[in-house]
Amino acid sequence: MRATLFLPCASGSEAWLADEVLRITGRTGETGRGGVWVEGDARMAMQLNLESRIAQRVLWPLIDGPYRDEHDLYDLARRVPWVDWITPQQTLRVDVVAMQSPLQSLNFSALRIKDAVCDVLREATGERPSVDTRRPDLPIALFVGPEHAMLYADTSGDALFKRGWREDTGEAPLKETLAASMLAAIGWQGRAEDGPLLDPCCGAGTIAIEAAQMACGIAAGSLRHFAFERMLPFRAQMNTWRELQREAQARVHAPQVPVFAGDVSFRMTDFAQRNAQRAGVAHAIELKTADALQRLPPMPRGTILMNPPYGERLAAKGTGTDTSREGFEGGGSSAEFFGGLAAHWKRHYAGWTAWLLTPDMKLPGLMRLKESRRVPLRNGAIDCRLFRFDMVAGSNKPAARETVP
């Protein structure tokens, strides 16, 4: 059983996902808008689900073809041998993604695909499967463009950013797949040569936990289950799946490089600590409740990677103040915070490299620093930049006069 798998990812992460696929499987994938295609088999689909940190899902193609309306979609879906994928005693769900589609109702399109599956099963067995919108045995993904439609079996089930360790969160938590993309963007892979990593505004700990799992060789999906475990074509491959799990567990090791994290909020560092314990990396992260404006460097050299608070958690430790989330507008507490952060880094973090993810293109101006690099990234629907600042001692006055394009 072989197919051209499709791994969707956040826009801007395609090249990093292709590198990850090559690293995991040894196969070169083809990048396209919104994901990577790679030729593989059932074992590879299971392996990518287990180990990919950047992919959102692993999709197995079922059929594709032209269409004009929902009736064409029904006819297309009827050509799939559904009895090879699902029994009448199992459940299904259909999700639809459309781009420039002429369809008037995506819900009706999903209904027609469901009808096709049920009709094929009823004709073959006399019974039909049921719909389960929460945890279906066969999640089906329908992609419709202007004239072409594709049907996939979603071998992941829950999106891959759901690693299985997150229970405690704050407001607007960072997705694990985005944290992995940030780490890929800066070239940090958890190797000794990458040097220590620090997130001084860690929130619930997502960046630090992703980094620590990488430093310990822990597979991203080692704590969760996947939809393919209930799909008929994969049931005969369960010995292979258990072998992949054993191999992944055998690769776990002591951290190769230290990871440091902290937050001004006791509540958030407590969340991060509990999440780290569930993720199996509490021993690999040094967590500290500390104000980023006061925290001294834990080592002489290293990398700072952070998704700064958008106006929240900016108050000094112990004030008990949590301002409401706001956009970066270059004023108020944000300007004060980032100006103070840059001054603190220049005073104490000479030799460090700092990376900040933000939707505010004027952040370098707020910090009175000149970025050495800016990397486009999307945080969901938000267009962001990952800015790099190379810290040097002193006032850096020439950089302070730089204007940001």
C-alpha cells in the first residue's frame, strides 16, 4: 500500500517541514503552498505522525478529480472502495477545506460525501456507519478548489499540535507546531552545538517543552493516539506501529543542551512545570518565576527565543496585575516593556542572540535595535515576523537611529 502523502502545515513553514520529512524518512518531499507531498507507505505515514513536529496532519489520498457541484462530489466519493477503510460498526466525519470554490454550502458538500460512504457500505453489507464529530474512526478530509476536488483519509485524527501533554494553558497559548517552526527557523535542533536556549516569557511553556523534547530525543507524538490505529488498512500494520514506538522510546536520552524558561507570573510557571512533567522533560528545563526585565543570563552565551506577551503579563512580579490582551501598537506598557527589555539585554546579555515572534513590524523601533534578520511566519491567521537581534554591550546608538522599513 503506497501513496503520495500530503502533510499540511502553517504558511511559511513548508521548507522547514520538507527538511524535517527528509530527516525523519530519508525521502525528499515536494513543497507546495500550505504543505509537503512525499511518496510513502503505511509505515511512513505512521512514522510521520509519531515524529513530525511541524506538520499539522498526515493525509492519505483516496481519490481526486474535477467537479462542478455537490452531485459531482457524491459521484467522485462513490468510486472509493470504502469497505476497505471502514466497517458499518465504525464512525466517520467529513471536514471540508475550500479555496476559490463555487460551492454554496460546505456543510452540504460534507453531507454528500457522507452519503456516498454510507450508500457504498449499505449496498455492500446492508448496513451503514454512523457519524461521530468528536472522535471518528475514519476522519475524511475534502479539499475543493475552483474546479478540482481531492479526498483524503486523515491518518492523524486530532491535529498534530495536540501532543498529549498540554492540560494547563493561559490566554492565547502558542501552538506546539508553531513553536517547532520557530525552532526550525532559527536552526536550533537540540544538539550540543546549538547551545542553551532561554524563553524568559514562557507562558505555559510551549517553546521550552518543544525544545527540551528535541534535546532529549523524545518523539513529538509519543504521548498520544492517532486515527490510523482504528483504520482498516492499518490494522494489519500494528506490529510495525509498535516497533516504531519501541524504536522511538529507545532513542530517548539525557538532554544534550540546557533549556531555561520563566515567566513573571507564578501561575504560568506553575502551568509550565506541570506541562513539562507530563511531557517527560521536567528534568530538562530550568524554570524560574522571574521578571524578564531583571533576569540575568543563565550562561555566558546562548539563544533567546520568545513569543512576547501582547500587552499581558507585563507587570512586575508580585503586583498582581494582568492587563487585558491587546495588539502591539507601539504605545503604553508595550513600548515601556520592550524598551526596558532591550536595555537589559544590552547590559547583561552581550554575546547572546535573541529571536522574537511578533505581529508588530515596528518592534525593532520600540526596542531601539536593528534586526539582523526577519523571518515571515503565521500564527494562525495573524501575519507575524520572527526578528533576530544580535546583542552587543553598550548603548548601540547607531542602531537606535535606524528606521525600520
